[in-house]
Amino acid sequence: MNDFWRKIFSWSNSRQRLWDECRLAYYCRYIEKWNYNKNHPFRKELDRLSELTSLDAFQGSVVHEVLEVQINQHMLGRSTDKSAAQAQYVARLKAAERSPEKYLVESVNKQPVDSSLFRKMEDAGVRQIENFFTVFWPVYRSLKYMEHEKFDRFKLHGQLEVVVKVDLVTKSNNNIVITDWKTGMEREEHKEQIGVYVLWAMEKYSVPARNVKAEIVYLDTCGQKIYDLEPVALEDLKNAISLKAGEMLQVNKKEDFSPNPAPWKCKRCNYMTICEWGKRILPETESSP
């Protein structure tokens, strides 16, 4: 196993989710490619599979994309356009419906992708974009813009690199305001994600925790959850992340990345077609939940 991945290792919420779900899938996404030259056919196949998105994540990723485009316009001093955002969203869905094998994990994994699913995603996404511009954007556009949808990194305990991508950062009354929007329902894991963003903002903008406000808005329900994280909780989060990252770094060979196969997971796994465990349960996936 090529150890180059250790030199570029970083921790993120998304990496942790994949590690918790299936360590073999984590290996396929972040480590195995370094065993091959970039022109090797298997390396190219790994890269192709890594670009795919599962159905349950596709809608949210496209909503984020079109909102990013509109906030780019705002950042440049131009007007935003709700109708244009909705049209762009629908166009992206139609492209995926025409060629699902280019976009969707399930299609590559030979799972049925019914047209009714696209109609449901279209209705939901158009509604969520409507909610964003009607309920939330009038507030955000009045605040001082700082940045949005930008990958950034910061050091935890001066050593561990942590990667973040915050949906929107604004400033209000000398406070840094972090906003993350979700197209799905509230989950317990969101609190850790927001905590990581707060740690990042404290370092990025050189402010104490009391001057960082954080929220998640739920575009489907127009709900909002505000987080007020105490310094003790943030310190606990730092220690927890360090422990999790340490576990990731303890592996020495591919066999250390144990698979965690289940039909409902494997059918939406990017690497099912190259995974022996996934191939074994492929016939079962048609009847899985």
C-alpha cells in the first residue's frame, strides 16, 4: 500500500461518514488510487466512480450548485434570479435522467432509476429553491458577505489538517454568522459538522466562540436550528476529532479496511462494481429497502 496518502491526509465530516459506513469504500475513495499511475486504467476507473453521486445525495448537491451560482452573482454586485436558479436545477436533472450512467451510482450499479424519482426530485428541488429565495435570502443579502461554498483548511492542535466547505459566511453586529442549508431532514450528525465550522471560523477570523453564530436552515420545511456551542463542547469536539483521525491513520494494509456490506448500502456505493463483497450481494439489491 503506497503511503503517499499519509503525507496528504486530512480529516473532514464527509470522510468520517464514509469511514463509519464502510472502511473498504473509504480505502477505494482516498487511498487505493495512489497505488497506480494516473494513466493506469484502474486509476481512471476509480476516478470515474468517485465522481458519481447517489440518488439520495444528488438532489441536494444540485440545489447547492445552483444556489452557489446565484450567490456568486450577488458577490459580484449583480441581482439574483430565482427563476434562473430553478431552470438550471431542472436542466441538471433532465441531463441526469437522459444519461444516468454519467451521474448516478445506482445506474452504474445496475439498479432501476425510475423516471418518477426524477419528477419527485424536480418538485422538491424547485420548492426548496423557492423557499430559499422567499424565506431566507432576503435576510442574508442584507448582511455583510464574507464567503461561500469555498473549500478551506485549518489545523487542529497545530497538527491535524481539517477540511471544510461552508455554504455561507456573513457578518452581523461584529459576529461571524455561519449558515449551512440542508435539503433533507435534521440529523444528529449535523451538530458535529456545525461545531467543526465554528472551530474553523474562530481560527479563520481570529474571534472567540462567543462571536461565532451558527445555524442550519432546512429548505424543505423552512425550519431553522441555531447552535450556541460552549468552549468546553468545542474542546471536546477537538479531542474527539483527533481520536477519530488517529484511528484512520493506524491502518497499515488494505486488509485493515474492513468491508461492511449490506444490500441497501452497496447498491448506492460508488465502488460496488469493483468490490468483491458488493458483487456477491448484487443480485439481492433489487429487493432491498
